[in-house]
Amino acid sequence: MLFSSMAFVGLFLPIVCALYFLCRKELRNYILLFASILFYAWGEPKYVAIMLLTIVINYFGAILVDKHHHHKKQLLIWTILADLGVLFYFKYFNFVMKNINFAFNADIPFLDVIMPIGISFYTFQAISYVVDVYRGEVAVQKRIDKLALYICLFPQLIAGPIVKYHDIENQIDCREERFDKVVYGIKRFIIGLAKKMLIANTMGAVADKIFAMPVTEFGTGTAWIGAIAYTFQIFYDFSGYSDMAIGLGSMFGFKFLENFNYPYISKSITEFWRRWHISLSTWFKEYLYIPLGGNRVAKSRMYLNLFLVFLATGIWHGAEWTFIVWGLWHGFFIIMEKLTGWHKKEGGTGLRISQHLYTILVFVFGWVLFRADNIIYAWQYLKNMLGLAGNHNITYTLGYYIDNIEILTFAVAVLCSMPIFRNIALPIVNKYKHFTINTWIMILFILSVSAIAASTYNPFIYFRF
């Protein structure tokens, strides 16, 4: 089920909220658990079994880790391998077989499987729970229904943010549902919905039209428009989902950590990853980078650790070479920044502008890798952006790919990717702040619902992962 659908906004969410707040407090977790399973089963019921298998594996795995101290490391490894085995089977098996067939001219048959939605997210959440138990940071959860609620809680089930168990452990049993938190949650949900329906989908229409064309049929200017359109699409699509998830969590008394903090204003790729998909970058830091030794080891080993983390980041995002190269692309620049100290340099306006431009170029080129269907197309597209494609068969002019509404949306996307409203506009209207915000929220909701009614199926980009 999509957050950005009439079925969710007009039916599922109102019914769940009514049941949740009308029932006794001791029954509310059961309401959320049942609603979460129904939410996940809405599109493809058979994949609920895979999610339930993950819950069972980690429930018993954590109990064994907690009970058998002398063998807890081995038990932790076996539990994680079981988690990753399920993930590998559904997400990566065919990719590996395809590459083996290509490399060795073999003919290993592919599996007839479809990747369950959100499997990468809930698998990482499950792993964080078992590792937290192993480290003694949290108590083992003896009730499987409470662990199930943590793993499959519907606000963040499909596309995050990745909630680590130690951040939410106490909220499962003891949380406070207040009117002001519900109001905040509704407003945050509407902001996320507007990001998705009004900006991401509009930018996506431009990007899809351009990336669907052979590279030889459009020029350098069109290539840049397509890359920038996708840059804004993925930001507003994913941050919109995170806003909706955080808002829904707040409505039910949960506090999820922020997942985005204006990443496009970064002055280095190091800073970019402190602001982009924060829940994933902190997950890799806590559960991979630090266990590998982090920055407490020799510099050569630290660079290897960074390489491995960003290799894993690329692999996590998808079973395609484009994602792997995208992860290594970011890892390369972070390692270069560590070597040169670029991310720590401070200076005048000229240096700051050059830092921003460098960072923007790196992540825009990176998003081309992320969006392209294959490495060959990505390479050709990047050559086109640099004016090296030598196109002589341009079919359409730039006006074919973008209209006036989309140009206006581009401008809005640029402005809203910076903290201008928060830092400049709100202080100006401080006396009427609540009235201004509430009015805008109502307008955004009306526009977003109208867009939902007029749209077809529009899944979030991170549903693929």
C-alpha cells in the first residue's frame, strides 16, 4: 500500500487511527501490529511469510545469543548469515548467476522470484536488534509480538528510516500519545505527501522522459536537465517518504530520528553523507565501520574500511553494477577528502563556492549512475553531459522535455532544498507563524490529494530496495 494513495489517506489511516485511540492502551500495540501486517500484505500477501520468517529467525537468534554467553559470537554470526541468506536469495541470487554466466559462458538458470518490497530495510533493522543484544546494549525481547512490531511497524516498514532497536526499545512498551504530537505528525505527513506528489512526481516525469531516450537523440543541455531533474526527484521522493514515516510515527507516540538534513547544501561528500539517508549511514557506521576498526586503526586500514562500507552501501541499494559503481564513486571522493583534508578546509566566499560546486557535481554525476539502467548507458549519458558524445541525431529540442509548470517546479525544488523558509521566511512572519504554517499545510494537503486523485500508480523510488 502506498502512503500517497486514496486507499491509505482516505481509508486505511483513518480506520487505524480510530481503532488505535478508541481501544485500551494495552491493546494498542496489537492494533498497530495487525495494521502493519495488513499494510504489507495489501499488495502481495505471500511475502508476509518472508517478513515473518525474518522475525522468527531474529527472535530465537537473540534469545540464544543472550542465553549462551560462551558461544554468543558464533550464534550472532549464524543469525546474521541467516538474515543475509534470505536477503541474498531474493535480491542478489539472479544478479550473481547472471555475472557467473557472463564470466564463464555458463548457463545457470535464474530463479523465478520477485524481491519482497522493503526487505533490505527490515532485514537491517532485524540485524541491529540481534547485534544490540549481543553487545549488551538492550535486553533481549522475550515477547515475539513486540519484536514483530519493531520490525514491521508500518510507518517505516517499506522505505525507512532504518530504526535501530536501541533507539526505540523503550517506546515499544512506554510511549506517550499526546494531542500536540498527533497534530505535529499530521503536519509532517502532509509536508512529506506534498514533496512526493507535487515535486518528486513532477521532476520524475521530466527525468523519465529523458532517461528513456537513447543518448544519441538529445543534446548536452537536455542531459543536464534530466540529471538535475532526477537529483531533485530522488531527494523529494525519499525525504518525502521519511517525513511521512516520521509524521505517522509521531501520531502513534513514536519518535523516529531524522533521515535528511538539507543534503544538497553540503560542502563536501563527507558532509553530504552526514545529511543524506542518515539512518543508513549511521547504521553502517555502528554495525560495519566501527566493528572493522573505524578510524582507530592505521590510515591504510581506515581507507580500506571506508572502501568496504561504500561497497556495501552500493550493494545494499540494488543488484546492479550501476549501484555498486555509485557506492564506490562516493567512497572514492570520501577517501580523497580524508587524504587531502578538503572536507575540513575553511576560507572565504570563493572557497565555499568551489566546495559547493564540487560537491554538487559529484552527487549529480553519481545520480546518473544511480538512475541509469546499465553501466554502458550511464557512461554514454555522462559523456553527453560533458559534451563528449558527439551527437548528430537530436530528435527533439529541450522544450519537448520540459514545460512551464515543470520549470516552476524546478525553481521550487531548488528553493526548498535549502533552509530558506526555516531561516529567513519564518522569522519574518514570526508573529503570524502558526497561522501561516497552518494555512500552507491546508493548501498543500488540498493540492496533494488533488494530485493523488489525478495520478496513476506512483511508487516511491526506494521501494526497489
